[in-house]
Amino acid sequence: MKTLIQKDLRENFKVAVIGLLFFSVLLLQAYQSCLAVLTGLLNRTMSVQVNNLQPLLATNLLIETAFLCAIFGAALGWLQTRNEAHRDLWAFLIHRPVTRTEIFLSKVIAGLSLYVLGAGLPMVVLLAVVRMPGHVAAPFEWAMVLPLVSIFLAGIVFYFAGLLTGLRQARWFVSRSFGLGLAIAAMLSLFSLPEFWQMLIVLTVAAAVLATAVWGAYQSGGFYRGQPLAGRLALGLAMTAGCGTALLVGIGLFSTLVLYPLTNRSLDYSAYQMTRAGTICQVTWRDNEIVSAVDLAGHPLLNPHTGEKIEFKELQKQFAYGGTVVSGMNHPRENQNNYQNDTRFFTLLNCTDKVLWYLDRHGKLIGFDGRTRKFIGTLEPPSDGGTVTREPFLRQHNGYFYYNSYNDVSRKLLPTAKTIYLVDFKERSVAPLFTVTNKEVIGGYEGDLAGYRENSRNAILITTRKTIRLVDTAGSVLFTVPYQPADTEYPQVQFTFLQPTNGSINHFALWFYPDSETNRMAGWKMPIHALWLGPDQTVTQSADLPFLNREGSTSWPDQMTATLLPPALHLTVDPKITSVWNLAGLALAFVYALVGWWLARRYHFTTQTRVGWTLFIFLFGLVGLLALLCTEEWPMRETCPQCKKLRVVDRESCEHCASPFLPPEVTGTEIFAPLTKA
Amino acid sequence: MNEKSVIQTHGLTKYFGRKPAVYELNLEVPRGCVFAFLGRNGSGKTTTIRMLMGLVQPTRGAGTILGHDIRSLTPEIRARIGYLTEEHQLYSWMNVKECGEFQAKFHAKWNDKIYRGVVGHFGLKPTATVKDLSRGERAGLCLALTLAPQPELLMLDDPGLGLDPVARRALVESMIFLTRKSDRTIFFSSHHLSDVERVADYIAVFDRSVLRASCPLEKFQESVQQMRLRFPGAPPALPKIPGLLQAIRTENELRVTCVRANGETEKILRGLAPLEMEAVPLGLEDAFISYLGERGEKTFILSELEGQP
């Protein structure tokens, strides 16, 4: 085995070197672009995407590395097998007096070693650079390496897919590459799964399936028949994923190029809007243009001056603004952004005097000197004198805006569970602004309020589970109202400044929006609760507005193409199990299963295999049927001279009448004699 | 299983798509012999060898090699078989010395003297890389790699392909050298009938995917006979003759080649009233060409063209 490993290492070394060069250039370029972001931030020459400050979590780097890992892994695997694709060279390899499992293992060991050299080494160098002080002006912790690790591991899945593509002896050539479908699906899940361990499970399963399929292919010379059961099952699964991916791509292209243009589909979006005078109207947008505006009785809005139907430009001037608070202040550690998202680890809060201030996930403000790119210290809430541990700063549920001048008041406000602090980044001090009562805990706040009044930006909206308060930047309470309905069902509060009347500033409206998931479970019956507050902070009016139901917005092309997906997936498009499209999908799955049964019977598969494939196709629908067609080998059929029925040629006798195959026709010129030496 | 046989097949069949490449092959190769596997291009020789070597799964049927099922050859069995492929493919980046070292690491019985001897015979420099070798040189290198492990059974798929006459003679000598021990067996396919005639004990002849002959070499030569009949004018029409392979008609002559000609055949031919009738001795090549050529009565190819514009 050692000899084979050495042979493979030497044979494919140049591929690894090419990969090494590509990865080095890519990572160097990504590192440079992170430095350019920092420079832009310090010089305030551009509005920047702050998530590019830590190279290990930079979106561009992750996406480009994912692409390169996929291409490099697949190419390496494919080349490792294509080198021996000539049947005589393949025979030379396979005729080694070693088991085919050993040949498989030696290939994989050599291939993975080269993959580590080509892809892993540049990543380790990048990590070393990032870890060295003076290179990256952003916080670091080891968990930040995980996104890159998972991309590296996803490349291994592609490596096995490449091996399988090179090995498979499928009659239908396109299906040889279907192993890549599983790798692509695994790579795509990388950017959607929230936790590394989940990704690790996906990658392990995908790699195990593909590795088993490759192992099986080595046992049988790339054919399906002759493989051990594990190999055949793995190949079937890999082909299913491949067919699924190919089908999704096909459906996507068909929908985009054919169905959507036919339906002339445009996305209409309706929402309630409040005018400065406090009137609620229902506005519908299409392609960011207002197409209709009606009052709650359904009458078109009229221009108060002319009495005619209002022009939309005029209407937009009448809209009132404010801000939104989502109750959900978390301990920083509880922030559930994806593990490859930098906001899981830190948020850039402010950049003052060339110092970058991050709120990390331990609730500390960490400062980095942007010029030297070195850590300079932390800012924490002042100790109350009695407690040893300080309260950590909390983080907004939804993170922060990426584009910002870092001078807004919101960037200077930081909450703990009880107190909103005002941070002075120049003086590097933290001072309490407002503290809630003992039994309350801050649920959310918003200091970046939009309004047409000059002093709107000096107001801060703070919610707890019990109350909603508006305070000014001196900490004085402008109003307090109870949080009702409860924040568990209505976690989002929107408030609106209204047109001042009687010289009062305390004139605004509050909207309580139901939690989307709870509302969906309730059949979208939970209303939006709105209330108006008068100048004396009393509720002058309230209303329950029907939720503008989003259900049924899926278009018929989506529904129709969804019927081609596995039946279980239909429900993700249309959750109503008895809908026409779901039933159509089930009926189609039944038809596909019948076709599968018929094919399996026609080629006289064993009963066990026949039942297995039929159930599989019923579960996976068209994808399952395609997988059957791609995976199985279809032997020639010829007419049985005895029973005159078509029989497959890979049996020892006719499956219908059990008569054996006829010996070759005798011509009378045969020469057979005992083989004994004279 | 017959322990005296190194290869046995029963109903071995392989389809490629709709076409049978090998059909219902029943073959037995005795131990300690040189067995030649003959047939025209595309008749199924290579497919048979590849099936026997476990490289191609048969569509149906069974076979054993050195007593083991061909569908599951173990490393131990492979170590006892030397296999030379048809096109003499090797890793193009290796040099001659590295090829030997690579192969030697897999074989406990590796004999470096044999390797160096064969390589030297073909004039190959140890530093020459495979990609720079001519086809004949590559064949020589492959032969050295196959012989040096001293296998019990040699499976050679057209070993003389691409070799010049001198190299082919070296190959034949190697085969004779190898079978000086009685337990060694060589199974080889070839188109060089003079080589076959020189070394083979037995032959098997494949014709259009079907085994048509399997016998000692002498028996084959004895069985294929040719009679020359002279007539005063154009030869008469030929009646039905059992075992007829070919009848070639010229102006006043008829050459009839058939299998197992006997008294009855002679009686039929004499019934044509020839002026003269004589048996023509056939070498293996002539016998083979007659055996695998187009069956039935015909004229020379060029005489068919006479009279055409």
C-alpha cells in the first residue's frame, strides 16, 4: 500500500502545487481586501461592509474559498482516477496483488494528503498571519476558524465526488458526474446551517456516502453490478442527490426562462401605513412603486386640499416615521447567527480616532488601533461596587446595520440587562443613561429614530416585558405605556411620530406585530394591534387590523414545478397537505413508483430489490425514478426460443420458462479434442 | 474442479450492449502447457482474458483460474498470475528502473536477474522514461515486469503486438525458458502464427464470439485439410460437403478446404470427375486463415474484379 501511496503522491504532486498556488493567491488577495476595508474605514473614504474586517469570516473569502475547494477537490479526485482510465493501465493497477480496498485506501490517503498540501497549507498560513498581533484589527477566537474548516472539509466531499465521477462506468455519460450533486448540496448547506456541528454531520454523511460509493466502484471496476451491498446503496443515494440537484437546476431554469415570463409575474406587496395625521391606510407596492392606497374601508385616499384621489408622491410626503424595536436583547453568547457570520462573534460599534470598537460575544467592548492593528484594551460597564462580576453588555437580536457612519447615537448606546449606557469613545468612558426598575429587564431599545421633528433623534424607545418607554438623551422619561399584548406573542413594536397638535410632542402611535411563526401556526388570524397616544400619554384610540395574509402567495409555476419534487418536499412549498398541488404531487409519485415497479419487473430484479426501489421512488418521486435509471444497469433482452418471451441475458436461464440459453450453433467445422500432451 | 486445469470456464458470456462479445464459452486449460488463444480482431479474445483476470464482470456463466472464482480473485491468486496487457500501458512518468522497483515491491518472488536480463535484451536504459520508449521497447519492459515475479500462470494478451521479429523471437525464447518447469502455464493470444507454431501445445480458436476449436496444435493442423482438384475446363458446381470451410474456384482448378476430411469427402470430390486430385499440406497459418476466413465457395478477390470497367 505504501508503494501505491508513493506512486499516487508523485503522480499528482503537480496538481497539488497548482492548487497551492491558486489558494495562496486567493487568500493573499482576500487578506489584502480586508486591509483595504480597514483603510477605507479609517479614512472614511467609503461606506464599508464591516464584516470584511476579520479575514477568517470575510464573506468574499469564504465564498471564493468554497468555490476553489470544490473545484480543486473535484479536479484532484477526477485526475487521480483519469490517469488510470485507459483499460490496460487500469488492469495494471488492479492486478497488483493487494485487495481493492487497499488500492482505494492508498488512493484516498494520497489524494487527501495532496489536498491538505494544496488547500490546507495556505489556510494554515493565513491563520498564522491572522493570529500574529499587528496584522488584523479585529477580535479573534478559535471558533472563527470553523467556517474555513468546514469549507476545507466540504472540499473533501468534492474530492470523493471527483473520484466517483472518474470511476463510474455509466452508460449514460452525464450521470457519471451526478456524484457531484451530493457534494454541491453539502456545500450549499454550509451557508445555511447555523452550527458547525450540524455542518460536520452533513459533511460526514455526504463524505461517507461518496467514499462508500467510490470504494464500491473500486470493487467492481466502476460498475453497479458486482458491488457489495453497501457500495450499491451508497451509489444509489449519491445518484439520488445528483438527480435531485440536476432536477432542481432544470426546474429553476425552466421556471425562470419559460414559466415566469408566461405568467408575467410581478411581486405585489401590501402593508399598513400611517399618515402624519394618524390615519391608517393600506398601501400596495409593485417594484418599489405604490400602485394603490386605500383606507380601511377600501376607499381610495383623497387629497385633503383638492378632494380628489391623492397622488402617490403626495401620499409619500404624508407618511409618518419612527422606529421599530424587537424585543429580544440577548446575552451576547446567545446570539444565534450562523457560525460563519462575524456577528456571532463581534459587532463593530464605532470607529473614533482611528480606534475600532467592537462589542464581542462576551459583552465587552474591545478596542483595536486601526493604524497598528493591535489590541489596545476593553471598555466595560462600571462596577456597581458590590459585585465582583460585571454585567455584560447585551446585543440586539438582529445585529446592527452594516452601513453606518458610526456617529449615530445608537452606536453610542449600549444596554445591559438593567441599564442603558452612553459610551464616550473619545474619553473611553461608560456612563449610565437610564435604568429600569428592579423587577424589569430590558427587552429591546432603539435610539436611531427617524422622524420629521428636529428632536426625534434625541429620543430612545426602550421596551421591557411590562412597559414601553420613550426617554430622551438626558434619561428623562417622555412616556410610559404598558406592553400589551404580551411580548411573547407580539415581540415587535413599531412606533410612529404623528403631526404635533396643540404644541405637544407626546403625540404618536404604537403598533404591535405578532410573531410570524406563532401567527402562521394560528392560521394567520392574529391581528396587528395599533394604538394612538394623546398629548397626556393616554390611549386615545386603538384598533386591531387583520394581518395581511401572505399565504397563497406562491405562484402556480412554483406549485406546478414543486410537484416534480419528492412528495415530502411539496409541503415546504405548500403546507396544506390536502391542497390540489400536494395531491397532484402524491399522485405523480404513485405513477413514478408504478413505472419503477414495471421497469424492475421487466428486467426481472429480485422481489426484494423491486419492492425496495418502488418504495424509494414513491418517497423521492421523480428524483427516485431518475436515480433508478442512472444507477441500475439494464441488460440486453432477447426472445426466448422456448417461450417466445423477452428474457434478460444476464441470467443462467429464462426467467419465464427456466429453459437454459442455447449453446452456440454447430457449424460442423468445430475441432475439439482432449487436451493431453502427446 | 479439475486440479490439472489452471483455467476452466462454463457458459462464460459477455454482452456489450446488444452484442455478445463472448458467447457460452466452455474452456479448459491444462496446467504446465503453452496455450494459444487465436481469433480474428474483435472475436472476443481480449474480453475473455479480461474476464478471466476479474477485470470485466461476465454477463453470465462462471469460471475459475488457479482454482478460484474469477469474480473474486484474491491478492494471493493475483500474485501467482503474470498479466501482460494488450497495449503495454505503464505509468508514463516512470523510468525503467522505477517500473522495476514499483513492481518488485508487490512480489515476494521478484527475480531482479530476470528483470535486468529481459530489459537488457531489449536494450532499455534504466533511466529511460516510459513515455520516451517505442512501442516495442514498452512491450519489452512490460514483458520483463511480467516475467520477473516468476508467476505460475502467465496471461499474455497479444504479447508480440508491436515487436519486431528479433524482439518477438526473444519473447518466444522467454516463454520457452519460463515453461522449462513443468508447473508453469502460459496462456496467450496472438496473431503471429509462426510464434504460436513454435511454442504452443494447445490452441483455442475463437470465431465471432464463439469458441470453435480447442485441441492440441497438431490436431488442429491435421484436421484442416485442403484438396486441389484440376479439371479440363471450368470446375463443376460443388455438392454439399460436410465440414467445408472454403472452396476457391479458378479457371480450371478447385481448392477445397474442409475439416476432418475422410473417405466420404474424397468420394464426393471424386464424383466431380477431376483430372487430378491431390492433398495440399497446410501450415498453421494457412489452416488458420482457411478456418477463420469467409465460409463457402468463392473465387479470388481480384478475379471478381476482372471484366469490370
